[in-house]
Amino acid sequence: MKFTSNHSIERVSSEMSESIRSCDLSDREVEILKLVVLQYSNAEISERINLSRNTVKFHLKSIFQKLQVSTRQEAARLVLST
């Protein structure tokens, strides 16, 4: 089930731990990470923030490296675990 309201995005923002915020993520990467946590697909992220799917994939690769994870699920768990 996807969460689509801005309220949900704000909730994810407030739950992001200081350790996530200190991983040197760009503003765009943080925006994409929030949508990953809300279970958006790459295509949905691409459409929502007006980027190509390849650009979304590029940002996800960078996010995963910075967070030292290898999957969307691990990234979401890391965001929500603290």
C-alpha cells in the first residue's frame, strides 16, 4: 500500500534520524529517499518529481552507497528504525 498524502511525506521527514541526515545526502536524494520509504516505484518517483527514470536510478545508487545499503528495503528500514 502506497502512502500518497503530503502528511505522510512530512511524517517520514520528521522520522528521519540525525544519522541519515548526516550521510551527506543532497536535497534531491533526501526527497527520493522519502518516496522510497513511502513505497513509490522508480517510475512513480520519476513522474512525481519530473526526472527521468535513469536519473532516479542514478540517485538511488548514490543513496545506497552513502547509506551503505544495497536494497530499497534496507534503506527504508534504516530511515524508520531510529
